[in-house]
Amino acid sequence: MANSAESKAPLPRKRLFVTLMGITCLIVVAAIFLAWWIPNRGLANIHPKLPHIVGIIMVVLSGTAILGTGLLVLTTALGKDIFLTRFMRLVVIKFLLPVIELVGRVMGLDKDRIRQSFIAMNNSLVTSQRMRVKPDRILVLLPHCIQLSACEIKVTGDVLKCVQCGRCSIKNIVALGRKYAIDISVATGGTLARKVIVEKKPNLVLAVACERDLTAGIKDCYPLPVIGILNERPSGPCFNTIVDVSVVETVLKGIIRLDDRSEMLPA
Ligand code: SF4
């Protein structure tokens, strides 16, 4: 029964976000060029050298946009913290995402596809920092809908109340928590999730949720690094959702500090 509560959903891919980032970069460069070219004549009237000076500034701005995009793509492609990865995460989360969502909307792309790609890009930037976090500084945050709706036990607040019947993903996630000695919380919404984070003060959050909640959570939590894993919704949104526990474990293995991993408990 336990296996029926697991899915084989892969981690989201970042390709779409990278493509939209490239398109956004081209739009920005074109806008910078037009902003220089259109009033060029007027500038010459003020001073003959002014078009050249403004032109140089515009070239620097365009170069920064192109180099920044290139660096971002290279960082996620190589999975290495090449340069300013933390700052790039800020740029992606706070500035690029709203612009890319707008570009995607104009192109008629599905919102959730863009969000999936954003989550993948964010995950890639977080993991490229190659952080090693002590197990007690990692928080696994689950949505309430991952618990079987027919279960009479209330695991919100204390996931260890689960009696491990195996009818939903909670059983295996609790086993994972015991194995790696990490904290697991189930939150009924964004407000409670924020409260849990404030109370537990983790160094890294591994969050399971839908595209919308993960995107909002990643934005709200910055600069706290969040790795997002999408849940599966075979019964529709917010009802009896599922997570692939093997994916959660793979991510955990990649971030737990080695010294502490040797102290893991048997599952
Ligand atoms: S695994 Fe735990 S939370 Fe899920 S249905 Fe069984 S007792 Fe309830």
C-alpha cells in the first residue's frame, strides 16, 4: 500500500525558464538600444559628444544584461557556484520572475509551466552553491493535502503522530525524517508555513507543494534557500496529493553535511 502512495514525478526542468530568460534579455537589449537611438538626435543638439557618452552607458547596460544571462545559464548548466550565485538568485526571484511571467503571458504560455521551470532554476542555483547543512538545520515542509483526507489523525503540528499505516506519503516521509534526523512539518497554508520557519530557523528548507505555493514560498523565504519538489495531484488540486519520497531522499543526500550523515539512524 505504501508504494501506491508514491509517484515517479521527476524534478521540474528549467529549460523553459532559460529560454524565456534569453528572450527577456533580447527584449531588454532592444529596449536599451531604442532608448539610446530614438532620442539620439536630440542629445546631439544638447552636446555633440552626448550621443557617444549615452551610447557607452547603453552598451555597458546591454553587456551586463547579456553577461548576467550567460553567467546564470552557465551556473545552472555546470551546477557550480561560479560567481555571485547568491546575488543571481535574488535577481531571478525578485526581478526576473515577474518579467518572465509577463513575457510568458504575452506568448500565451501556461502559468504552471513557467512556475515549474522557475522552481527548477531556483533549485539549480541553490544546489550549485554546494551547501552542506547539518540535519537539524534542515526543515522539510509538507502541504496539508499530502495527508490522506480520510485519516483521523491530525498530523499538522506534530507529524510523528502518524501511526504509519502507509495509506499516504506521510509514512515514508516520517521514516526519512527518522533516518536522517531531520525536522518535518506539515503546514495548512502559507501563513502557518512562515510561522514554522520563523520558529525553527532552518538554514535550508526542502518544500513539497504545488507550483503556485512553491513559487510564492521561494519568493517569501528569500534569502533563505528553498529547494522545491512538486507534489502529484491524481485526485485534483489540494486533495490526497502525493510526493515521490525517493526524490526527497535524493535531494536530502545532496545537502546533508557528510559528518552528520554518518550519524543517521536506521529507517
Ligand atoms: S500514513 Fe499516517 S498520515 Fe497517512 S493515512 Fe496513515 S496514519 Fe494517516
